Amino acid sequence: MNSRNKSNPLFFSMTFKFLNVYMPTQVGRSPDTVRSYRDGLTLFARFITDGKGLKLDRFTFEECTRDFIFDFLDWLRENGCKPGTRNQRLAVLNSYLKYAADNDVSLYPISFAIGTIPYAKVPKGILRCLDEKETAAILSAPPDSRLGIRDQMLLILLYDSAMRVSELLQLQVGDIRIDPKNGFLRVIGKGSKERIIPLSELTIGHLQQYMLLFHGDKDPSWYLFYTVIKKKADRMSCGNAERIVQKYADLARTEVATMPLSVYPHMLRRSRATALVQNGVNIEVVARLLGHANIATTEAHYAKISTEVIRKAMESTELKGGGKEEPLWTTDEDELKLLYGIR
């Protein structure tokens, strides 16, 4: 290492401990979060080499200036990254630089400078939800076959439990209690936080059939949903679950023309949460179901009142009969003037 690098450490010199020690053990980030951070730093490394033509083994923290990060964000935009994605990449760099500065106080000015870079404004549109008819069409689309029963079980749990697809695919047989009167799932969510999700009797009935077909031995350590490739069974991937959801949405579209062209697992979660809120379920209950640590998150995403709800509320307060209102009391003109303080 040359003299310049002794006073200004190489940028990636702390990444191994950041990703493999600090993130998973010291601050308890989930494997998915660590993977996302690794992807963000990998993309930044690609920008350094491909976008700037620099050597990773020569790139120092001193060279990581505000202008350099602005160039990185522009590079992401030119390569098709949306504002939300660019914000996530910037957040990764900010977290890494704060960690680096905590380990080397000379890096605080660099961390502070990058921390002042503004995040891009993300347009807040109304996210599409499935209505009752569209949801029913998707859930009933799988055929009555072995794989069809598996796919339907996945769709039902995604909707009924409002889980994230990553949470669903992490479920093991031992996380499920199949009791017609008190069935539930034990889910590990973001930040390794555990929550219990109760199951309806109808969902438990489907689970009982699914378990007989796919988990006859009931090994508690085995994943609830798995795939077999080249005679080797492993946990189902998120990509496979996404393809299943899209497949049956496409089939259901032949019966329900309003079905969106793109349907994905999180749309089922969002549709379930929205339906609960609009049917009067307390927002705190919905937040608990979704695994939101802060109720403000639930309110920001799901507490928007639809025009249909507003219309029904207005209709419920309309005067009946359309007749002329009768006065609550009668009085003469002199008393009325006195009451109003006039002459």
C-alpha cells in the first residue's frame, strides 16, 4: 500500500466486516437486507471500474466525493434505475460510510459530505389493488392437480396472511399450527422480529390437504414451499413464487377482464391490507398483521379512504324523505330578535 493509501484507506477495505459482522450480528439485519446492501456496494464497484475506468485496489475514501456520488446516481439513472432504486443505493453508501467513519474518525468529513446529498423525489401515485372479484378469480384459477394444490396454497397464504413473499418462503413446517379452532403461523419478519398470524378455518382446511400431499413425514425443519430440481429439493425462490402469481393472474384474466397485466405477490399483500382497512378493521390490527414496527407506515400506505367509502359515508347521512325540516321550537318575532341581540 502506498503512502497515499496509508492516510486515506482503500474504499472497500471495511466491506467484509460491514457485510458479514456489523450488519447481521451487531445491528441484526436480515439476510435479505444484507444481500441488498451487498448488491448496492457491488453496483458501486462496477461504476468505479466500468463507469470511471478506475482500479478498485487504488480507489480511496478521499476520492469518494459528493461529485463522484452525483456521477454514480446519474449513471444509475442512465441505466434505467428509477428514483426509488437510486435512493436505496444512496442509502447503502450512507450506511457504509457512517460505519467506516465510526471505525476511522478521519473519515467523518467524507461521511458527513455524502450524507448531505438529497434523495430523489419519488412520485406518489395510487398503487393498484385487486378488488374482491379479481382476487377470487386468481385464488380459484389453479387446477385440481398436485401442483395446482401447491400453487393455490401459496396464493391463499399470500393473500389471507398478507405476508411478504420472502417471509412466506422462509416458513418451515414447525412454524405452522394446524388447529381448526386456533391455527396460526409463526412468522419471522424484518429485523428478525417474530409475529403470530392467525389462520381462518377455510385456510386451515387447505393447509391440511397440502400437508398430506407435500409433507407426509412432517419434518419440522423443512420449508413449507419447496421445489425439486434435478432430484434435489430446496426452498422455493421468490422468482418462482412471482411466476406462479403472474401465471394464474393471466389465466383469471380470461374471466375477469379488469385483471391488471402485471400481478405480483406484494399486490396480494397490499390488496388484503387495503380491504381490511376499508372494511373498518382497526389500523393498529392491520399494522400488527403486516409486521409494521411503526403504525405510521401502515397509515401512510393503507389508510387512504377510497371514493367508494366516501360515497357510502355521504349516503348514510343523507336526509330521508326529502321533506322540509320542522323547527325545534316556535317563537314570535320579538322573542327571536331578543334572542339574536337585535331590535
